Amino acid sequence: MINNLYKNLHAEGLISEESLEKIRQKEEKPLLFSVHWEIKTLLYVGVMLLTAGLGTLIYENIDSIGHQFVLLLIALICLGCFAYCFKNALPFSTQKVSSPNAYFDYILLLGCITFITFVGYLQFEYKVFGINYGMATFIPMLVLFFIAYYFDHLGILSIAIANLALWMGVSVTPKQLLIDNDYNSGTIIYTYLLLGVLLITGAWLTRTFNFKKHFNFSYQHYGIHVTYIVLLAGYFHYYDSAIAIAFMLGILFLSAFIYNEAIKDKSFYFLLLVILYSYIAVSSLVIRLFIQAEDAVAVYLLLFYFIGSGIGLVFLLINLNKKLKTA
């Protein structure tokens, strides 16, 4: 029965009849709670365990099973997953499309993982692309981007972006990456700088043309991290050269651009990235200045800088958060 307190409040006109009825229904019915995310997490873990288990089983019994049978098994799983997804998918739209059921996204994820495994297995065992490692990553990348857009899957979009980064690195310097492991290279820096610019441009295009606008976060998230890191890497790589100034100016330009975008989108996360990466860049310049001073006093001044700037950073973030809430 409903509590007398609520009846008295209703009698005094403090709560409406509609509110009283909602309270009555809540007390009469058992408490329900959502297990949506728990089920989604279990499904995701299930896909990962299934692929890992199959991989372990195949690895331990490859001599008795044979490569052809393994490839056939992987291909059948992949084709089965994609056949189900194409049959049950909702019509394509440039806007966000919901999954037709709770299992759809995970069947699609399993299909993509087995597809990548199939292509990788072919290249590793039979060298179908020869020494052209770029093609071994380029084809899966195109397929993953198509699937991500056609089925509206953010997880597969992230895998496609990672594959794009892999393809660009492998295509530009396969010998250094796979043999020499020489990452201290200007070629690598400029390659991934291009990647970062492409991703940030992709985010801007999704918003401007309203084409899968909800993909904006994924593009911008990876693009910001990649671009900031590679600009900082370029600054340190060309530390004693005038080119280092250009990389620092690139950080300034990027910070101004992302700051304006974050304010418009009211995104504290991207504001936080701008502040933290900009702080790292400024601190690099300050440390360089104090190191060149070669004075014992500079060490103490540097210590006070980090204490003062750390406090200032906290207050700046608090004020920016308030600004976003009142904007």
C-alpha cells in the first residue's frame, strides 16, 4: 500500500494525481533494473574468447588439421556472419541506425575479426601479396570502412582507423618497420602527421555534411592524439633545428582549432586534451629555456614553475568546465 505521507502530500496539493499514481505503481510492482550493459559486455567478451579459443585450438593442432581446413573454417564463419548481417540489417542511412537486435553487433564484429584473420593467414602462409605488405593491410582497411559505414558500427570504425594507421606505416617504410625497427625517422613523423590531419579532416567533414555525424567523436579522438603526439615527436626530433619551431607552431594552430570546436560542441573531454597537450608543449619550451641557462637558480625556478603551473592548470580546467555549462 502507498505510504500515508504521499497521500497527505496529495491531499494538501503538494503533489499531483499523476505523481501519486506513479508512486503507487512503483510500490506495487517489483523493482526492475537494467542489465543491458552487462549483457553487452558478456557478448563482447564471448566473441573475444571464441576467437582466442579457436586460435589456440588451431595453433596446437595445425599439423593434424592442415592449413586448407583452417582457412575453410575461418572463411565459413566469416561468410556466415556477414550473410546473417546483410539479411537482417536495417536500410542504410546517412544518420545513426540502430541495431536490429542485441546480437547483431557482435555477430558483425566476429565476422570482421575472422575476415582480418583470414587475410592475415593467407599472407603469412601463402604470401598471396608477395612482399607487398601494403596490399595485405589496404584491402582489409577498405572492407572495414565499408562495413563500418554500411552497418553503422563504431567499434569496427575504430578497427578500420587502426588499420589505416597500419597501412600508412607499412606502405611508407616497410623495411624500417619490419626489419630494422627504426622509428627515429622523419618519414615516420610526416606519415603519421598526415594520418592525424586526415582523421581531424574526416571529423570535420562528418559534421559539415551531416554524414554519419556520430562518427565525429571517433575520428576526432584518434586524430587529436595522433597529431599532438607526432607534433611533439617532430619538435624533439628536430630539437636543434629551425624546423622544430614549425612543429611548435603546428601545436599552437591545432590547439586553437580544437579549442573552438570543443567550445561549439560543449565537449569538456576535447578541451581537456587541448589543455594537457598544450601544457606539455609549453613545459617543453620552459625546460629548454632553463636548461640553456645552466644556472643552479634555474633548477629552483623550474620547480616553482611546475608547482605554480600545476595549480593554475587545475583552476583553468574548473573555469572552463563552468564556461561549458553556462554556454
